Amino acid sequence: MGTINPDAIPKIVLNNGQVVPCIGMGTFGSDRFTAEQVSDAVYGAIKAGYRMFDCAACYGNEAMIGDVFQQAFRDGLCKREDLFIMTKAWNDMHGDGDILIALAKSLKDLKLDYVDMYFLHWPFPNYHAPHCDVDSRTPDSKPFAVERFMKTWRQLERLVDMGLAKGIGMSSMTIPKLEAVLPLCRIKPAMCEFEEHPCFQQEEVFNYLRGHGIQPVGFMPLGSPQRPERDMEAGDIADMKTPIMQEIAAAHNCHPALICLKWAVQRGAIPIPFSVWEAEYTSNLGSTIDGDPLTEEEMAKIKTLEANNRLVKGQVFLWPGAKDWHDLWDEDGVIVQ
Ligand SMILES: NC(=O)c1ccc[n+]([C@@H]2O[C@H](COP(=O)([O-])OP(=O)(O)OC[C@H]3O[C@@H](n4cnc5c(N)ncnc54)[C@H](OP(=O)(O)O)[C@@H]3O)[C@@H](O)[C@H]2O)c1
């Protein structure tokens, strides 16, 4: 399998001046792939030419990924400053003083002295145990509250002051939540992760982020075919199997996965596809430079695939009194509390 020159991958400049590749690699094993499989893939991906990795404390594999970063440095594959390493604070670490501890743990596991981007994984301070099912609730779960969120965000801002995080980001935000918190930020998010695939495009959120100079990072860019059982529902659409994606892939003589990625990149998002398979992750990276770009007509066809098919509904974050998962997403344009 070939190696792609990282310098050839198109770059994006963030609102804080950081320069990043237009694609990264996810590291969530979806409860199906072991930490060893994921970290082996990270090593292989560095070799293949990836320079951006999306990690998270709750993925349970940062220590092994940290080992392969060290291995890659020792093997001369890249230097620390060549990598753009992102990780996230989990929901049980929003309290006073928690964020510094959360980042310290990730730094220790990843064996780094700074991260390039530190995200607040969810805007809710609600813990749930890894692997729990969607009916699981924590009795002390709380709805989003601006004041509480900002107390946590202030802690992320201090990480930038201390040089422990070069940039900070949010994840799974809605427009009403962004409207409420952005004017209060001393350091604005440079990136925001959001679920994005052809059947769930979130155009309004996407445009809002771009309009505010925040780089959208698209998670589950292929529609996450291996997502945990708990996130699968009858009626979910398999993005890559839709006739439009199949037809465009056939026209480009490639797998529909690569069409999803070309679409995301041409749209202006940074997709972070995951795979443990060398042929897949290498071709995912290559999709940003190989083959023809999508035509305007193809982009327009993919636009018609929008089906509001949210895959991560977030049920486990619901607080006592919340109606259902729709409450998490402020669908009527106001923050549900
Ligand atoms: N911020 C957040 O809250 C959040 C939430 C979810 C995810 N994320 C991040 O987003 C990343 C990506 O999401 P995801 O892993 O759920 O979904 P995804 O990237 O949409 O889908 C990954 C799956 O697609 C298949 N695949 C990958 N490349 C392929 C290719 N070239 N051809 C054919 N199939 C291919 C693989 O399945 P097979 O093994 O069957 O080939 C792989 O397991 C995660 O790893 C994580 O880092 C963030």
C-alpha cells in the first residue's frame, strides 16, 4: 500500500492561525475494534501519510495510541510538530478544576506535553458508563445551562493560556447553544465537531459555523456502518448504499466511501473517517487528491440525499423531566431546559 506525501494533502487555516490537513482519522473503535487494532491503524495511518488524529478519553485507547505516536517518532516517520492531535474531555469532567485533570490524563496517556486541539466532547455534564445501552439514565443528569457551560469553557481557555492546548473546540452544539455562548467566549472555538454524512448534512449548523469562522469537523462521515448496536435503529439509512452514492461512485470508479469524503471536503468540512483496514484508511486519505473532484451536478445530487438521519441521538444524556432525545437538539430554535 502506497504512502501519500502529507505535504500534498490540501490544508485549511483555522481562526487561530493553526494550519491543518483537510482530512483526519477517527479513533473510536465503536466497541467493535480493540485498542490494539485502533492503535495499530494509527501507526499505519501515520506511515500512509495522515497527520491529523481525532482521539477522546472516552474511547479507552489513548494509552495505546500514545505508544504508537512514540514509536512513530522513534522510527522517524514524523516529528511531534508534524502531527495535529485532537482529544476531548468527557462529560463527567465538566466540574470546577476537572478540565485540567482531564487533559492531564489524556496528555499522560498520549505521552505528549500539549495537544493541538482540545474539545469539550458534549455540552452536557452528564456521565454515562461506557457501553451502556440507550435506556440508561443517570439520575443527577442536568440539561444544558449557559452559566455551567461557560464555567467549563473558561477552564478550556486557561489550557490555551498555559500552552497545554494550542486550540480549543466544541462538539455536538446546536445553533441556539452557539448563539448563547459564543459572545461570552474569551477564546472562541477554532473547530466544532458535528455529525455529518450525506443523509444528515446539518446545513444550517454547517453554515452557521462557517459564518462564524469556526471550522466544521464532520464525524461519522461515512454514516458509521460499524457504529455500536445502541446507535442503530430500524429506518436508519445506509448513506453509502443509496442509489445516488452508488451511481456517483461508479462514475468515479471508486468506493462510495471516497465520494462521501470528497463531498465533505469540497463542502469545506474536515471529515475524520475511521478504519482499521490499511486499504480503506489509505484510500480515504487519497480521496482528497486522487481522481476527479465531484462536479457541481454531483454535489447537487448529494444535497438531495438529506434525510435528517441523525445516528447519534444522545439518549443517554437526557435529564429527569426531558421528553426524549429531540430535547437535546433544540429543534424549535430555543434551548430546551
Ligand atoms: N465528537 C463526537 O461526539 C464524535 C462522535 C462520533 C464519532 N466521532 C469521531 O468520528 C470518527 C468517525 O466516525 P465513525 O468511526 O463512527 O464512522 P465513519 O468514519 O463514518 O465509519 C467508519 C466505518 O466505515 C467503514 N469504512 C471506512 N473507510 C472505508 C472505505 N474506504 N471503504 C469502505 N468502508 C469504509 C469501516 O467499516 P468496515 O470495518 O466495515 O470496513 C469503518 O469502521 C470516530 O472514529 C471518532 O473519532 C466523534
